[in-house]
Amino acid sequence: MFWTIVFHSLDCIIDSPACDVRIDFFGQDWSNQSCWFRIRVATIRHTTLDWNGSGTMTGSTDLTTKSETTSVPNDKPVSVDKSGPKVRKMFGSIAHRYDFLNHFLSVNIDHYWRSQTTKLAPPPPAGETIVDCCTGTGDLAVAYDRKSNGANPILATDFCRPMLIRSVPKFSKIGASGRIAVVESDAQYLPLPSDMAGLTTVAFGLRNIASTAGGLDELIRITKPGGRVAILEFSRPTGRILGRIYLAFFKQILPKVGQAIAPNASNAYGYLPASVLEFPDGQAMLDLMASRGLSSCQATTMTFGVASLYIGTKPIR
Ligand SMILES: C[S@@+](CC[C@H](N)C(=O)[O-])C[C@H]1O[C@@H](n2cnc3c(N)ncnc32)[C@H](O)[C@@H]1O
């Protein structure tokens, strides 16, 4: 079946003249009566790309075009607004203080969480690609480059350019510029072929993606059969006393400290507890992963359950 896509506008802003841009048009993507089209824009190495597109599709079926978000059945309704433009703007507004606040508010434990992630979900065999989605300022990509001694090419992807830009000097500093490529892209529509990654990771990112199930589907799509998907995310400590202390810190103190250090109109540090408290953790997350097709799913809690690492394997067909 052929579709005709008529664009009303498509604006590309390309930062580097030395980039290689590929645009693929996918006519349809069916998911229980949802359908949309994807625009995949691939940039090579440290080039970045902004795109905005709008259009209509004509074909033999009535379609609704969706350019930014999709709703996948199984997504639980949430009260937090996770629309792409809002989330991108929010992270853009705190990008300059993100690393400092991350380390400060977690008392540097975030380093430990990432290093545990590289141990429990180790790099795939040398030469196989690792894709780190929602890479932000690139700390997990750096941790994997260290862990693999540079034996794996890494793609670090994120849709927030101010965050991504801060990853680039980190990669050069460790001499990994030739091994870690930065791709500016929405994690729900990665400009990457299916079955290409030996390991796909996401740290503190899946929670922010508009469609959790859709984001998970995309991580699974790009992972090769037999490869693993590793998700590091905040979770909720279960102990009664610790749980209460954590909730008080998370809901009352953290938003105020965050706002004081990185004042932002998006209330990013109010969004953080709200999004964490609504996000599936523990068994609910494992059930979601299994329902999207991952096997051997397991969870490891860290730091009394403040963070959890979920690992699943894409079955060999
Ligand atoms: C809390 S930060 C985590 C960054 C990094 N992984 C870390 O461990 O510090 C979340 C990141 O997810 C990115 N993000 C959120 N939704 C996204 C989406 N739909 N597509 C791509 N990136 C997204 C944000 O831009 C932000 O950089």
C-alpha cells in the first residue's frame, strides 16, 4: 500500500555542515487502530538537528496524523503533563544546572547507580552497539564507554538539545568522541534500524516519555534478538519509616531546593516527584516489560529502593 504525505511545513535546522541527514518516511504504523507516521532524521556524529513537520496523509483509509506523541494501549492515564514540547522545554531550562543538582540531590549516589547498571547489564560483545536513550548530559554513555574500555560503539540519544550539548565535551574529555555518537531524537521515534543494538539503556528517562509503553516498544524494536534492555529509574522505598522520610524529602524538600538552585518556570523539581510517584515500579514495571515482549525480566533495587534497575531480554525469534 502506498501513502502520500503532503507536508505543510518541514523546517530543519542543521548545526554542522558536516552532517549526514537521512529522512525516511514511514507510511503507517498500526497498533490496535492507532496509526501515525514517523519521520526519522538520522544525524551522524556530533551533529544535531531540529525538525518540525506537519502534514496530511492521503490514502485509502482515514488517518489521523500525529507528529509528536502517540498513545499506545496499556498506558495508564497520568495526571502529569508529559507532552514532548513541555518535557523538552523543562529539561532545557535546567540543563545548565542538571549535573550539579543530580549529584547534589542524590549525594553523589547517582554515580553508584550508573556504575551498578554497567555491572548488572554489562556491555554486549565487543563491536556491538549500545544505544543510551534519554542520555541527557551523557553520564551513562560515559560509564559504558569506561566499562567496555571503548570496545563498543555507543549512540547517545535525547530530544533536548541543551542537555545533549553538555554531553559532547564529556565524550571528548575521555577521548571517546570517535566512539560515542550523539543523535538528537525523540525516543519514541528513533532514527535507527530495528534489531541493531546489543544493549539498549535508559536512565531516569522512560518515566518522562509521553507513552511509557510506546517508548518501551521503541527500545525493544532497536534491540537485537538476544540483546538486553536495561532501565534505571527511581522507585519507592517500601519500608514504612524510610518510605515516609523519602516521601517527605521527595515531595517537600527536593522541589524547593531544586527551584532555589535552578529557578525555572516549568517547576521541574515539582514534576520530578509527581512523575516518579505515578510511574510503575517493582512488579508493575516487570509486568509492563513482559507485556511488551521482553523475557527473563528482573529487577534489582538499589539504595533501599530509591532506584531500581530493570533488565529484560529480547527473545530470539
Ligand atoms: C532525568 S534526565 C536523565 C538523563 C540521563 N539519562 C541521566 O541519567 O542523568 C531525562 C532525560 O530524558 C530526556 N527525554 C525525556 N523524554 C524524552 C523523549 N520522548 N525522547 C528523548 N528524550 C527524552 C530529557 O530530555 C532528559 O534529558
